[in-house]
Amino acid sequence: MALVASTWLFDPLSDRRPTTVPTFDDIPVGFEIGPREIAVTRADLVRYAGASGDFNPIHWSDRYARLGGLPQVIMQGALSMGLANRVLTDWLGDPGAVLETSVRCREAVFVPDDDAGARIVVAAVVAAQLPQRRVRVDFTVTSEGIKVLSHAKAVVQLV
């Protein structure tokens, strides 16, 4: 399992294009994508807040997190979903190939105030081949062995 530094999340200059593009005929049901471990720091949460407009202080202030009954800052649920989709789009080589995505946030990801941050692990599997050269991909996203998203899936267009 490769550890991906948090700068990977927000580096538009990094080259994440695959050397080969997956094709419908070559991707059977059960094909596994990942797992990939991704580090997320408090700085990443602040950057995501700026990009998404989600400035809820439970995502950057321990004081507000505690006022809300949490032990510390938590990662935005949509960021968890975005990271899962990022693993998928890196595999596909084309973000436009993701036609649908849906998840339910199940558990909070606590992000400590240190340089290491939190770690999430994203794994996916092709669960079904669909008409029009599409596949459904089911995700598993965990942090410290706890499943943080449920019903996580996407429909993607393959060539």
C-alpha cells in the first residue's frame, strides 16, 4: 500500500494520468482498484474549506469541535467522498468518465493537530458491468480500520 502525502491532494501540477486507460472489455467484475492510503492534515481541511465554502469550525477548531461534543476536529464528509473519487479518477485518467457517485457518511475521521494528520484508506472494486460500456464501482473508505463511508459507489464510463 502506497502512502500518498497530503500535497498530492491539492497539487494540480502532479502527473497522475495512468499509462494505460482501462477498457470495458479488460475490466471484469471483481477487478480491484487500490488500496491507496492518503494522509490528511489540518492544513488540507482548511484548503478544502476554502474550495468548498464549508467553513464549519468543527473542521478546523478543536474548541468548536469540543463545543459540538467531539473530541477534536473532524474531516469534512464531502472531502472523504472526494478522496475516494480521486482514486477512481486517477485510475480512469479522465474525471469526466465518472457519471454518478453517491455515499453516506457513517463515521467521523478525527484529524489531529500534528504534521502526520489522519490517514484514510480507499479501496474499490468493480461490482457490475452495465449497458453502454459502463461499470459500477463500490468503494471502501476506512480510517484506523473503521469504515467511514457506507453505500459508496460510482458509475463510470469506460472506452
